[in-house]
Amino acid sequence: MPTPNYGYEKRQRELEKKRKKEEKAQAKAARKAERPHEGGDAVPPDHAVTDDADGAGDGGGDGGGGD
């Protein structure tokens, strides 16, 4: 009786896991493509990023008033 080839069996299990992981990632991408604007990823309008590069008028900065 031949001895079991454990290395081959392990490689086959690893390939199966990799295949399943890729299929799952593709399914996830397909679901995301179907509903691009739904979900919790959207930023609320009151927290939207502005194009204000210098940050003037937002009350931010280093907090120092020159005192």
C-alpha cells in the first residue's frame, strides 16, 4: 500500500481555500457594484469635506491667538 502524500493533499486544500476566497471577493464586488450609493459608507452632508485649502473661516488652526 502506498504512503499518503500529505504535501499534495495540503496543497489541494490550500488551492480550494484560495478559490473560495476569490469567489467570495468577486461576489462581494458584484454586490457592491449593484448598490454603489447605499450603505453606511456615505458621509453626511454636514460633515462633507470642502475645497477650502487654507481652512480660513472654520475656526481651526493651531488655536493660538498670538498671546
